Amino acid sequence: MKREDFMRQLERLLEGVAAEEKKEALSYYQSYFEDAGEENEERILKELESPEKVAATIKADLGMDGAAGQGEYTERGFEDSRFVQKNPIDIRKNTAGGRQGQPESQDSSRAGSSYGYSQGQPGTEGSYGYSQGASTGDGSQRYGSSGDSKAGGQGYGGAGRGSQNSYGNYSSNSGDGRSTYSGRSGMEILLIIIIAVVTSPVWIGLVTGGGGALLGIAIAAVCVAGSLFVAGFALAGIGIGQLATGSLPIGFALTGAGLLLLAVAVLAAILCVWMCGKFVPWVLRLIGKLWNSIFSGKEKRV
Amino acid sequence: MVFNTGAALLDAIVLAVVCKEEEGTYGYKITQDVRQAIEVSESTLYPVLRRLQKDDCLEVYDVECGGRNRRYYKITEKGMAQLNLYRTEWVNYSSKITMLFSGGDIV
């Protein structure tokens, strides 16, 4: 096919397209051939495949193939159709129909981001806004730019993360489960601190004593479990020995007692593991929280 | 290429290519420049350019060249703003993907 034939067919295929669009498209491809030069003509004709395909591409972009208007490019991830409709810059909704129906196009509802573009008066001021919220809600980012058409300056600024980190006017004392609001009078806070300081010998002793006691209990439990194991094995061993060599009743009795001791030893061992794995860390955390709450109380005063 | 080039990325690439030429550039050259980065067919870019033009991201003007008019495309203020938006987004997006591919955690 020659270039002239191609252009003629394209013109015919673009019937029904608005006159201006048709003229634009035809002059574009006319120029395209001319700029490419005759030596590239054959290659371009081959790559363009057919006038039908080119015409379909043009029509698809103009929303003339019916389905094109629904095709959204989900890589952009906008979810709000209002923006898509209003936004003069967000053009993705109808591009090259040939690329529609990609597998990823089903994700559009999940992507949690939206683009917005607004312009006040043509040629005066424009502002772009973009916001994205992760579906988990743990991060948020904002970009904004505003450009004056004369200065042409635009800036991106402001990245806010984790809005939950700001507590407003109160701080939470996590240790005792109470919250100290700034509304609480200064006298009350002062009183709490004074009481805490005055009674410090008592509660510091209690805390350290309690910790020591726990440690002692844990060590004792380990020792008890260990000795029970040793005794159980020894008794069972002697009992089996008696069964083999001496009297049967003594053998049975010793073996039974040994196995019972082993069972108790297993229980003690489980208790030890529980103590070390759960209870002790829990107590330590509790102490830490108490300490933090007292400490932050003091800081508050300063 | 294995990965699809979405419409937004295509817009961004075209804007970046046109932006490089202060005096503007024309359809055939834009296509060749874009092809240095991604595979596009000869017919891909006309709708993109037309759309960007309608959205005032590109402006067109005709220059007489060898007894005929050649249509030039030039980026507008609005186009620059949009391109900057794309650039920021791209850095954000690509760095996360790169981090993920290299086995790191996204902070």
C-alpha cells in the first residue's frame, strides 16, 4: 500500500468524526510521513498496520467506539469518578481502546487514591491536589502544588504521616490506664507527684522485693523440677532393677513411685516454662509501664 | 516489554520529551524520542498528543518548513505542573517498587 492510498482510506474511515478532529488527524499523519522522509515510508506503513487500525485508535480516543469511555487506567489509581469527569487533565478514561481489558483493570475500586485538579479562572491560577491514602490507613501523603500562570512557580510540600500520633491537648498515661487531661488542675498533678515521691521508699522496696521474690520462685521452681526429675528417674530405675532381680512387690512399688515423681516433675517443668515465658515478662512490662507513668508525670511538672 | 505502559505514564513520557525542546518539537520526532525509552507503535502517540493539547498541557503552532506547514508541540505552564506532579509520583512509586524487588522493607 502506498502512502497516498493509506491517507485516502484513512480519510474515508474517519467519516462521522467531527470535521476538526478529522482534519487534525489527517494533517498529523500527513506531516508524519513527510517528516519521516520517503526512505521511512514503507517501514511506517508497515508499523501503522492498516488505516482501519489507525482510524479505530483515533475514534477510541474520541469516545466513539462506545466502550472507550468506560476504560480507566487503574495504574493511575483514581477512584472518584467525579474527578475523572470534571478533571480536564485526567484524560485516561478513554485512551487507545486496544489496551483495554487488561487484567489489572479490575483493581480500580481498591486503589485508594485520587487526583484532583481545579482551576479558578482560565489563565489566572491553577492548583493541583493529589492525595493518597493507603488502604490500611496507616500512612497518608499529600502533595499539593499551585502555580501562578505568570510566575510559573509551583511547589510541593507538606508530608503528613500518622495523624493518630497527635493527641491534641491530653497525653495518655498508659501505665495505670488513666488519662491525664490538661483539664486536670495543676494542684492535683502536684499532689500526685508529691505522694509518689514521699512514698517512693515504700513502692521502690515493694517493686524490687516483688521482683526478687518472683526471681526466687522461678529459680526454686526450676530446682524443684530438676530434683523431681532426678529422683523420679532414680526410683524408677531402682524399681525396674528390683523387678528384674529381687522381689516383685518392692519393684512395682518403686517403679510406680518413680513414674509418679516424673509426672510431677513434668508439671513443674511446664510451670517453669510458663513463668519464664509469660508471667515474668508480663510483670517486667508492668513495672516498666509504672515507671514510665511516674517519670512522665515528673516531666509534665517541669 | 513485559510491563504495560499505562496512560498516565505515557502522558508523563510525552510531556518529558516535549519539555526537553524549548522551541517545541513535532510528531515524528516525538515518536522517535519516546521510542528511546519505551516501545510504542507509530499510531500510539497521536491520540496522546491530541488529548494533551485539548487539556492545555501542550500548545501547538505551525511553522512553515520546506513549502509546507509543520505542526510543533510545546509544553505549557499547566503541562509543566502536570509533569512535575508525575515526576514526584514516579520517584515515590519507582523507589518503592525497587526497594521491594531488592528485598528490602518499605519504610
